[in-house]
Amino acid sequence: MPHRSTRPTRFVADAMLGSLARKMRALGFDTLYYSAGDDDGIMRIARSEGRVVLTADRSLAERARKGRASVLLISGKSDSRRLVSLLVAAKSSGVSLARGGPLCSLCGGDLQRMQRTDVAGHVPLSVERRHRLFFKCVECGQYYWKGSHWKKLRRLDRILAEVPVATIF
Ligand SMILES: [Zn+2]
């Protein structure tokens, strides 16, 4: 079989899945959060941008399927359960998953690695002293560091162990 490059899977999450959408970005999936909440709008974006719809709404999932949009029905009360249900749904509906590097959880922008000297004045002094590795979003300017939030993400990251990391050219 010829070698094929993969691209990170792109998603559009419905209004009920904002918290999952933020974590999906940090986990390396280009995920748009569609907060407006109308079914037609989210399906239009899914089709025009090649995004997989993530929804916890059974009737939207049904409509998306009929409208030939790729869709994963998400269940669960915590983001880790939602992530597990995403994997199960992807497998059963033949949606292949691939992820890229971590993205800004607020806006989906790329993250740039920063040195401690670069973040002085931008993060709390206690954070600056305790951490060595920092990132800054090139789009919105949000700073990130390996703190407690990071540990939570590591747990979610383990759920995704079997999802390949995309090769991007
Ligand atoms: Zn950002």
C-alpha cells in the first residue's frame, strides 16, 4: 500500500461541548466550538470545512448523518468519558482519527515554546519561579505552562494512546 500522509482530524463541536472542545485543542485536534447552536449552521461548517460534527444531541446526529455530514455522537458526564465515547463512536462509524501538536485551548492557535526569561511579567511570579517550560499562543497571546492543568490533560492524553499523530507536510 502506498504511503499516505495524514492530516489531523478537524472537528466542530456543538454548543453543549465547549469544555470538551477546549481539551480537544490542547490534545492536538483542530476543533471549532460552534456556540450559536443552530443545526443548519453547524452542518454547513462541517461540510464546507471538512469537519466532523461532535454532538451530544441525538437528533442533530441523526440530521447530520442524513445530510451526509460526518458526525460522532458523544455521551458521558465528564470530559474523559466523553473522549472515550468519541473513540468508540469513531471506530464504529469508520471515522479515522489523527492528531497534530497541542493547540491553544482557547482559540486553537499554534503554540510557541518560550523560555522563562521571555515570560517574566506575563505569568504570576510564583509560576515563573516554579516552572521551566512555557508556551505562548501565536494567535491570542495566552501563556501556558506545565502545571496542574497539564496533569489533567496527561490523563486524557493516555486515553488517546492509540490515535496516531499526523504527519503534516
Ligand atoms: Zn490562543
